[in-house]
Amino acid sequence: MLHVESFRTRPLDAGPYTFVAADAPVQKVREGGRAVGVHALVATGVNADGHLEILGSANGESVAS
């Protein structure tokens, strides 16, 4: 868990980012013995060297079916 926290709180000093995008695809997960959809929030950016980086991620709320 320490690796996750250090990733989430790291400085974003590889910028400036020439392109930044956010996406929230719905993923199926098991919750209480049934499959439900949740948003997997992902932010990505292209740094000054042209490399794509994951800037952050988080899980969203369950999606009502």
C-alpha cells in the first residue's frame, strides 16, 4: 500500500504536459456477491519528452443498472 500512496502523492515535475486527458471507463467488479459496474477514473498526460504518463487514478461510485 505504501507504493500506491507514494505514486498518488508524487510531484508531477516531468511536465509541462503537452496533452492531458481524463477517462472513466466502466469496469465490472464483484460487490456483495454480484457483478456491478464502477468507474475507473484515469488521468494521462504526454510529457515534454513525448512519453505518455499515468498522472492519477481512482475508483468511482457503482453504476446503477
